[in-house]
Amino acid sequence: MSAEFSFLDLFLQASLLVQSVILILLGFSVACWTMIFQRSKVLREARLQLETFEDKFWSGSDLNKLYGEVSTRNHIFGIESLFVAGFKEFARLRKSNINSPSEIVDGTHRAMRVALSREVDSLETNLTFMATVGSISPYIGLFGTVWGIMNSFIAIGAQENATLASVAPGIAEALIATAMGLFAAIPAVMAFNRFSHNVEKLENSYGNFMEEFSSILQRQTANEQQKQS
């Protein structure tokens, strides 16, 4: 009999509670792997977009032209959201006859800060669930194991001549729950740590862009006022 059929037999012979624990952990595992693939794709696209946009931004492109190109897209995310939010607010404040460059830059910076918060929240989607699964799955599996072993000892007490062969299946059934708990928890913890690190790196890059973009707009505003005076 293969290990797969042995595992299935042990699962079918387990108590209803242990079966429920295993199914819950299996559901956690499937959900986490689905989220892992989704988050990997999202973060990879965000990193690629960051590199592409920064190359275009620092190539000396006209900001008005770049804003017109980016703002007309149907889906704006990542660093492009920060740029569009900042430049839009900058244009609005400049038309409102505010003479102080610092006030214009502060308003622009606040708009980009709001956009940054939204982008980080979007990048962190499902990370809390992964952290939760990584934290509680071993304990859920341990609960199933304790319950299964307790039933095995009860069965031993009910037998006059208990042998290892008679109690081994019950103990094996119980240990499956622990194995499933680790199977669900380990990938979830590893993915959470990796994605959290990647999100932090993106957030730092976005923050650096905000400061640099604000400095550019401040110099541009100051130069325009000097020409007018």
C-alpha cells in the first residue's frame, strides 16, 4: 500500500474532530498558497513598474507630459499613483494663487502621503491572514493530535491485551494533525516574512521618490516666483 493510500486510510479512520481539524488546516494551506501566488505577482509587477517609471522620470521627461501620459491610463497603481496624486494637487494649489512655495509643497506632500498609505495597504493585502495561519496552525494541529492520542489511550484502557500494533494506527491518525499544522504554517510564515520585507523595500522607495519629487516641485515653484518678481 502506498503512502498516499495509507494517509487516506488513516484520515478516514480518524475521529470526526480530527478529520475536521485536518480539513481546516488543508483549507488554510490551499488559501495561503493561492495568496502566495497572487502576492508574488502583485509585488513583482510593483517592483517592475517602479524601475520603469523611475527610469522615465529621471530621464528628463517633461512633468506635464508625463502626467498627461500616466493619468489617462485606466489602472493607476504603485509609484504612478503617488506621482499623479502629487502633481494633480500641485497644479491645483498653484492655480489657487498661493504664493508660498512651502505651502504648495506641503499640500502636495500630504496628497502623496495619502496615496502612499493606500498603496501600502493594497500591497499588504492578505499578509495578516498569512501571519495568522502561521501562528495558529501548529496549535490547531496540536489540538487534533492531543484529542486523537487521548482517544487512543482510552482505547488502550478498554483492551485487556493492548499491543503496539493495535494502538499504532490511532496514534498515527493523531500525528497527522500535527503534520498538517506544520504543512500549513511553514509556507505561510516564510511567505509573510518575504512579502513583508518586499513591501517595506517598496515603501522606502516610494518614500524616497516623494521627498525627491517634493524637492523638484519646490525648486520649480521658487524659480517661477523669482521670475515673476
